[in-house]
Amino acid sequence: MKVMVIVKASKDSEAGVMPSAQLLTDMMAFNEELAKAGLLLAGDGLQPTAKGARVLFSGRDRTVIDGPFAETKELVAGYWLWQVTSLQEAIDWVKRCPNPHNEDSVIEIRPLFETEDFGEAFTPELRAQEARIFDQAARNQA
């Protein structure tokens, strides 16, 4: 199963305070462990929401809202994508992770939908289209 591991933002991360050299070293060591274990698919830290935007959808209308955004506990500071055998395996790895902030922190784990989760609504034609899209995406990264 694939999971997204979400590092929740803190006041410091939203203020643009960069991590210490020690935290970067610890995180790189953790990422290396994940890679060696064959779990790590992707991961990055995110810039503060002050540098971002949201697009609000209301019917056919679209409204752009510039950051920063309120409620730090609901914001994302970074993420990983992992391939794991179970939610418990992801939990066990997160428990080994260095604390991502210099204060109490939250890391959320969310399973990704798999093709099979969509049942008959995900027709063979849509499956073929998805394969073409992700083949193109892989070529874009090369």
C-alpha cells in the first residue's frame, strides 16, 4: 500500500525558520534508512503558506486566495510518499522519525487510493488513460 506521510506545520515553519544543521542531518539519515528499506518513493519540505495560494471552487467560479493561511495545526510543512505493507508498518517508521520541529509536532499518515478502490467506475478505458498519463509523467521527470 502507498501512504502519504504528512508533516504538519508549526509556527516556526510557517514563519520560514529553517531547520538546524543537526535536524537536516538527522532527517537525511532517516530518509536514507527509508530508501535502503525500499519504502521511500518521494518527499519534500514545503515553503510557508505565505508563498502559496489557494483556489476556492464554488460552482463554475474560481477565487484565488493568497497565503498566508490561518490555523497552523491544519497546514502541511512537508510530506513523504512511502510504499509499505500496512498502516502499522508506516506507524512504526514514523515513530522512528526525528521530531521535525523544535516543539511538539504531528505527523499524519494517510493511505492513498488504489485503482481497485474505485470498483467498476474506473473502467478499462480510464485505466488505460491513467497508464498513459503516468507514463508521460515519468518521461517528464527523466
